Amino acid sequence: MASIAFSEPAREPESGIFFRKTCNTSTPKARLMLLHGIGSNEANLISLAASLPEDLEILLLRGPLQVGPQGFAWYQVTFTNNGPSFNYVQAEASRKLLQSFINAQSKLPTVIAGFSQGGIMSSSLGLTEPELVKGFALLSGRMLREIEPQIASTERLQSTSAFIAHGQRDDVLPIDWAKEADAWLDRIGVAHETHFYDMAHEMVAEELADFSQWLTKTLSLTN
């Protein structure tokens, strides 16, 4: 996108989720929903739009739980020696809010993607409600083992694709989580790409270029 001007935050009435929106055309070909990580907010993802394909309507969504003055989350989590411990009830509530948010939008081919906890929520939505999205992306995230009973059937997942990107030096969500997600998607038959980068718990230009290419392909956009 040549210029990036996002709207001021607005509240979607059905889900109650606050979001910002941008689009460089009055007739977008597809939609990208981006979800932030824990303790962040939707504005932190604005710079990401500069590296994404044109003809996209981009929505930046804010988590429903406030955890700081400008910090929000999709659910509460505590990092322990045995891995992340999280509030499943909150995660499930947020997943349903995302479902409601998508259903309230005009019909467009849609990808849901996010960083860290935002990626976790993206995979949870994409795997349980594949009819709502063309694909989902885990950017330094993981898949929740707890959603396994709710994952859609192989037949329903046939038209869904996924993108996994993870840092080899990630000390927040170690790389093993991405490898587990990769193997899990293989097992349930979800077409996907998995990329590992020389980075920590962050996003880098090479990753965003790969993500942009995957979006172009997944949403049938022109280069």
C-alpha cells in the first residue's frame, strides 16, 4: 500500500470488538484481519500494512480484555516452567466474539492472522470455523491443544490453508510450539507453509515478505 491511513477505533456492535480499518480501494478483493499479542493493542500492527498486498481491506482488531493503560489481551496467560497456563474460558469467549465479528462483515474472502496470542486466536478460529476464512496465520504463535475436540472435520478443512512463521531464538514461545503446530496441521490435512527465521519473539522483513506472498496466493490477489 502506497499510503496507510487507518480509521479511528470503532466498536463493532454485534461482538463489541474495537477495530481500525483501512483500504486503498472502494472495491477490495479480499479482507485481512490482524490480531495483536498480549499486552499490546491494534495500533501496534499499523506498520505491518506497508508490506502487504494491495486490494486488501485490512482490519486491526483489539482484544476484549484490558490488561494495562494501552494494553489488551484475548485471554489471561501466565508463563510457567511447564509452559503457558491460560484462562480457557476467556479464550473460548474471545473465539466466539471473533466468529460474531466476521459474521457481521460484508462477504469477502478473508484471512485471519496474528502475532503471538493473536496468532493463537487466529488458528483457533480458522480450525473450528473454516467456512468463515480462506486461511489463518500464526506469527510467533502456537495452537491450543485444548481446542482439539472442536476442530472441524477433514472435509470441512479441505479449503483452508495456513501460514506458520517463528523465530529460532524465540524465548517467549519456543520454536517447539511451531514445530508442533506444523506436525498437527500435517496430521489433520491442512495445507500450510512453515518458515523459521533468525529472530526472537518479533517480526522481521523477510517474514513479512513471505507472508505477503502467501496472502497473495491464498486470497487470489494480483502481484
